[in-house]
Amino acid sequence: MKKGKVRTFQSGLREDSKDPEFKKHFQEERQALKLAMKIAELRNQKGLS
């Protein structure tokens, strides 16, 4: 097994974010997640499941 520096999530994300295509898709997914979280929050406030 090759020994080397451990790639943490943060360091991997930082490295992957240098790729414009990755960054674009990551931002799209981030926006979708924010919207889903807001919908879940509003549904919870209204007592909906």
C-alpha cells in the first residue's frame, strides 16, 4: 500500500473546486439542497409530514 498524505474531505473539496465543471455542478447541487432544506423547514412549521 502506498503511503502518502491523507486526503481529507476539506482538502479534497478544495482541490476538486479548482475544476470549473466540478464547481458548477457542486454549486447547482448546493442550491438544490438549500431549497429542499427550506421546504422541509416550512413543512415542519406547518405541521406537515
